[in-house]
Amino acid sequence: MALVENEDALHDVNVVKNKQKRNEIVRKIKKRRKAAKKADKEKRQKFLKEQGLPLPKPQTIESKRTHDETFVAKDDPEILEEESTDEFADLLSGTEPPSLLITTCPKPSKATHTFVKELECVFPFSTYKKRKETTLVSQVVEYAIDQGHTSVMIINEDVKQVDAMTLIHLPHGPTLSFKLSSLRLSHSIFGHGKALRDNFPELVMNNFRTRLGRRIGRSLRSLFHTKPMCHNRQVATFHNQRDYLFFRHHRYVFEKRKEKVKASESETGEPKTQTKIQTRLQELGPRFTLKLLHIQKGILNWRHGEFEWCNTQDNKDSEKGYNRRTYVL
Amino acid sequence: MDREDSVRGEPTTERGNQEPHTTLLVADEIGQVKEVGLRSADGGKAFGEPSTRRLAKTGIGAGVGSIRPNAAVSICGLPWKGGEGQFAVGRRCGRVEVVETIASHSADDSADCEASLLFECGLPVQKGGAGAGDLLGLMPLGAFSVASCTTSGVVEVWRPSSLDGNPEAAVRLNTLASNAGQPSSQKLDLDPGRPAECFSTWDNLVAVAGKANNARVFDLGAPSAEEPIFHARSAKPNELGIWEKPWVTCCGFVPGEGGQLVALGTAEHQVRLYDRRVKRRPVLSVDFGENKVTCLCFPCEEGASREVWCANATGQIRLVDLRTAGEGGEGVGASLKGALGCVRSLTRHPDPAVPLVFACGLDRHLRVFDLRRRKQVKSVYLKQYLNDAAVVVAGGEPAGQAQEEEEEEGGLRRKKAKRARRS
């Protein structure tokens, strides 16, 4: 019995007073519509396949990103020119090795301490210095410059959990402030390995496409040595996705495996074996996520510093209005 | 179609309505000067795609570790040239070069034209041991000269002896000379690096101020130009007796007051107004933001309105009303949102009929704000840290009202544009 005039009109369903029955009808209509949509899609794709045309690509959040004019083109001469005289040019050209001083906020808890001990294994040439309560950041920076370090990393914690990282490049370098989250130390990672200290890992930097992203990528690269020790097979990855930087530290191995080729494909009828190279990864070290809070042009100076990029309320208003598909890195 | 042509630098004079109605020269940190042309779209309602061209490239050493001696620090129009598209570009090492906008002759595809040397200021040889410093800025002084200031406080006035000749230093003033003789009752620890952080001119007056260095106003027309005619003092210590050491980061003479009023922005996020006629302490003090105030700009060239647009190191641009501040009024009013980083320079369009303000800074964008709507109208990505911007062609309102402006600068080009529009 047709209770509604037009079976496919959802708004007519309100005529039915019984809630159970009404919901049933709505479910049926929706199911029908969904099946029709699916059949349509299959027909379209079949048609395209027959024609030999490519199928349309599905939309992802990344593909819907608002177009950013600050994407750096490959080998942009202006950008290369600026980078040849920026703060990282010396370190990235390999003339001097980096030297990182890691310290924490005053009175760190055990969580921060274990994290910092793991970080020492990640970054080559890094030393951890305990921070006294009375030492200011400016004094830490002075000390680091005296000792000849090229950067200072300050790990901050809140409520006994590591929550922020400040990276100050010396002597005039930029200061980057990150929010640190999703920290997993190596002992909580199943099947983890132990990283070799004073090892120069290879670097994988993913998705640093905008001008700002490129600058951050360079600053992170300058913490590592330019000539990685490939025989140690350790890899540090900074993967940027939607403005979050994911850090992973792995050891990789290439293994040769002999595989039997299927009997039907071989011509002579004898079982053939193929050598395949398989990559296996073992995770080392900590795993954490960084989000950029702000970049200052000089050394950390909250009151008198100049900010290259800071996430204030003003940024939310652009010509087109705030868009949550707009990313910075 | 048109956009690509103009970006490549081909002449667009045939298409009258595609010519930029506002052209800006932007100085950036690696020493380039870019010409940015803003054109209207949608019948004058919005801004279409801008065109950018690189103008001056210099062969000086690039520098290392982000200390770039050939960074273009300041651009100013040469007042004796009458706005024929010649601008002086000051580099951090002290070299000042002339740059011509490509407007006056047919646009060449090779946009990297060499800039010719105009003068070099602050050479150590000339200083006689006053201490070298970086070039701080260039500003036009009166109708015939350009004043330059270095970070060590040496102001030089450059005047051309002949119409086409290169200017020579007519006056050389060490603004800090008066410091040497003074006994320092309060221990002002002069940072030897940057005693002068900002500098402004008005007619024959020059104001210089910096860290531990309150504003001093010098009258360069007067016979005894070495003594400041006005030396500002900091605000009184507060109830706790705390006295803020002066650190002035930007200054400007309030227009329409004959150089009597000076507005300053400090590193302690204060905007202060000094009245030379009244007293040495600030007449008004407004707190703005939490970071140092990096530049000031006045919305009206002439007129009694006492408003200042101030920008700070985090990219906040706010309107400060110097009349209502400090009397229980708000003080800080409207804001222009959109800048993502430190704003290095705020320039107002010289034509009062065009309510545009241009902000450029460390976020690598040149932003155009409409002062009436108080919104960002256009942002141009220019790839480098931007230091200064100067407006070249004082164009009128897009699409139609340009014909009313007869006395604008850049005469030849504007006439061409007008002819193209009328035909």
C-alpha cells in the first residue's frame, strides 16, 4: 500500500504520523537512491572504460587544498639565490658540521628526560645540558654560541608531558617554535630497534612545498650532517601533511629473496626462480608530531623579535575568508 | 591572455584598460627592486592580477649567513626629478642607486636592468671615525634633496648641483654628536650597533631616534644644524618608579601640523605623540599589541585628522586615534587583517582620493588594503623578504575617474593612458 503520493519524495513522508513506519519508508527511499546512484556510477565508468578514457580521480583532502601561490617551483632562480645567502647556507653546503645543544624547560620531569635521551641518538653531534632553574633562554643561547654550537633545541613540557619544541639556529638564525604531540618513545613501539649514537642518518623530507615549508625543511636539514652514513642504514623522516610534521626514525634493510615464478608463465616447463628485493623497516627512536607555531627572524625574543610567520587571529581573515583547506607548509 | 603578456614584460600600452593604475616599487632583502603593477578588474570593483617585474640587480657581493649588505633597504622618489619614474634605492651597505621604472619607455623583455650609482652614503672614509653603520633609510627632504640616515646616526643630505648630475652631500650631520658631551646621569647603555633605528623627514626637519636614544629633531635649514631643536624625553616613571628605557623603532611627523607633532612607535609596544610646542615628554601614549611597533603611516596627507596606522612585528595593523587615546577612550580602533608576519613598511597611496595602504614585510607578500572598507583587497606574493615599498604612478580610481587627475606624476605615460582610454 502506497502511503505517500510520490514514493521517492522525502518531504512527503511527513504525512505519515507513525514514527516507526515513517522511518521505515525513509530508509527504503534512501536505499533505493543509493542503489540508483551506484548503478549510475558503474554505467558511467563502464562507458568511460569502453571509450578508453581515463576514469576521474577521487577527491582527497589534499587534492582539495586551496591553491597556494607560494609553492616553490623547481629550481626557481630567485629562491636559490636567496637560499645561497640565508642562515643555513653554510651548514647545508657541508663546510662545517652541525652542533646541537639540547636542553629543556627548567625542572623537567622524567618524561622529558627520556625523550631527550632518545633525541640525542637521533641528531648527530648533539649534547644534552641540564637546564638550571635560574637560567634564561638568552643565557642558554649565549652559552651555546660560546661553545660553538650551531643550534639550540629547547624541549618544553606541561603537566609532565612533552608539548613543545623550540629550535633556535645560531648565531643569527631563525627561531622556530613547534607544538609537539603524539609522542611515542621507542620502548612503547613494538619491535623497535636501538639507534646508533653519532650516526648520520639519511633524511627524507616530504611535502615541504611552499616557501615557508621549504625554509622549515632547510632548517631541519641543517640539524643533520650533509653526508649521511649510508652503511648504517638509518633514516629520519619528516613528513608534512596538512601542516603537521610527522617524525619517524627507521632502520631499513634490503633483502634479496628468491621467488618461484608461476609454472604457467615459464616457457620451458621448469620451475624458474626470480630474485626480488624486499625492503624491511625497523622503527627506532621516538615518534612524534610537530606543528609550527611561529617563526622569528632572529634569536628567540618574544618582546622585540620580528616574526616571519605567526598564527594570530589576523591570519584567519584573508581576501576570501578563512578556509580550512588552506595550509601553510 | 593579457596577464601573461604583462608578466613577460611586453608593452601593454595599446590596451588602455589593462595598464596598471597603481604601480609600486618594492625593495627586497636580496637586493632586488620589483615593480608591481596593480590593475583593476570587473569594471573597477576589484583588483585583477598584478604584474611584477624585476628592476634592479646589483653585482655586489651577496653576503653570508643572512647578513646581506646589498639588501635594498629603502626606496624613495627623487623630488627634483618631478616624479618621472626615477627612484633612489638605498642598499644596506650604503650604496644608493637610481632605478627607473620601465614606464617611460617601451618595456624591454630583459627586466634585469642595472641600476646606476647615485651616491654612497656613510662611507667610513668620510666619517672620520664616527663608526660605520648600515643604511637605515632614504627620505625626500623638501623639494630638492634627499636625506639618508645610517644606523650610527649620521644623517646626510644629498642635493644635486646640476639638474642631471649626481647629488653630492650638502650637509653631513652626526646626530649623536650631542651625546658625546653629555654626562649620562641615567645610565643609558648605548648599543654601539644601532643607535638610530628610525628616521623621518618633514620639509627641512629630520627626526632620528633609536635604542636608548630618544627622538631628536634637527632643522637642517637653520645655520646651527648640529644642535637638535627638540630632544624628546621618555614618559615619566610610573607609580612604582619604573622608568622604561627608550627604544624607538619608528617615527613620523604628523602631517598638517608643520612638523610640530611627532609620532613614535616603541619596542615596548607603545605609540607616543610628542608636541614640540608643549613639552619634551610625550603628550599621548597608547599601548598597542605585544610586540614592537615597526612602522607608522598617516592616512591623510593634509588635514587635521590625527589617526595613525601602526603595524607591529607580528603583522597586526591597527588604527590609533591620537585624539581619543589616553583620555579614557579606546585609542586603538580599526584593524587591517591579513599580514602573516612582521610588517616592515606601511605606505599610503600619495593621492588622498585613493584610500589604499600597502603593507610589505617578512611574510613575503605585498598587501593592498582599502582604507574605507578596511579590508585586504589584494596580496601579491613576491618571494623575498620585503623591506620597503614606494608608489610610482599616482593613479586615480580605476575605470573612469583617472581623467580628472591632471597634475599627477609621470606625465608622459599618463597622457598616453588617457589617450588610449578616450579613444
